[in-house]
Amino acid sequence: PLSMMAGAICLFETMEVTRCLPWMMREMKALTGGHGVAEALMIFNFAYMVEGASGFGTPVALGAPMLISLGHGKLESVVVLLLANTFATVFGAAGTPIWFGFGSLGLSEPDFLQISFYAAIALTVAAFLLVPFVFGLLVPFKIVRDNILFVMLSLSGCLFPMLGLSVVSYEFPSLVGGMVGCGISALLIQYKVGLKPMRLTTGEETGRQVCEETGRYPLDIGTISDRNVVPLSSAYMTSNKKAATSASQLEAGEGPTENNNNNNNN
């Protein structure tokens, strides 16, 4: 467990030093358009996949900084990742809770698979019922409710593959479910399936366009430290999004930072 956590911390530090983490967050902003529900589902599926690969709380160590970088509150990000992580822990670290937790009972392989399947059923039902309320801690529940079709479809893309694989394996359901879920969620976001546009309004203090429910500019990227600064425009952003991002920086009085200039020169 300690070596896995050490690996997760090393991975996070490497991603931050090389600016891989902020680059990923910028590209996610380009994909989601800053939609809070879409961001939450992408991080949920990513955390599901990471839990299946390493477990021991690694998704929280990696996913919470990502949510913070996307502009969400620090406390809310940590709490949401801790709660979301519970829907994959049974199959965490390649099924360690099953084969190690029940290993001393002398159970056979079919017994392990039966436990795996029953656990997957419980996790699937619990996730469909509780995850929307968990996301309500991160974004206003009204937004979650308005986009409930997208939430259900995205969860289905992760949970049903996990449920199906649990019949034949107790090691990889979470890992595979998270990977498939990331792909399906990205497609749902790209084609706006069940995802309603955000309502924007002009902020009273800054004069910038901000989301009516959250009060923040959708394409803003937060920073965790001075090392995770990258240019805010993405090659995958439309020209309108690039113009909006540049305009929002000027309106807020934010010129290009020294770090951004150095990145552009590089």
C-alpha cells in the first residue's frame, strides 16, 4: 500500500512539474466547455479507472487536484472524490479486497466470482441512486437535475461494463468500467447528449460573463502551484471559445504571465 501511494504522489508531482496536469485540465475545459456536470462525470470515470488499477485512495490524491484545477472548491473536491471512490473500492487494486480480504476463508474461485457479481449489483444500484446527490456537493443540484439524462447515460457507460465483467472477473471490473466510461462520457459531451447548455450572465463586479448558478467563468482554469501554468487556449477549442478566453483575461486585467510567455517561447 505504501509503495502504491508513493507511486501516486510521484506521478502527481511528475505531471505537475512537466505541466502535464494543467495541460490535461485545459483540454478537458476545451471538451466540456466548463460545464460542471460534464467535468464531474469525467473525473468520476477517471477515478473509477485509477481505483481499479491502484486503489488505496489513489483516485482522491489524483482526482481532487484535477477538480481544483478545473475551478471547483478545494473542500468540495476532496469530499466528492472521497465519496465517489467508495463506488469502486470493492474492485480496487486489481480486486485486492476480494482475493486478499476473503483469501483466508478457503473460498473457491466460483465463490469469489459470486461475491464479485453481488458486490457489483450493490455498487451499481447505489451509484445510480447516490451519485447525483454527491455531485450536488460540487455544483448546484439544480444543474445536476437539469442534466440528469446525461448523468444517467454517463454512469451507465461505466457501471454496466463493470457489472458485466464482474461475472467472469473480480480483478478488472473497476479498471475496465472506468476506461469505457471515460470514452462514452467524452462522446456524450462532444455531441451534447442529455447535456443542457449553461446559463451565462454578466458579473456585477468584474463585468465578465459567468455561469448564473456557480458565479464563475466556465473556461477559467485554477492553479495548484506556480508550476502548473500553461497557455489557456487549446488547439481543440473553437475560435469562439479562444476569443472568449482571451477577452475574459483582458476584462479581468490579466495579461500574459511570465510563465505563459516562457511556455509559448518554448
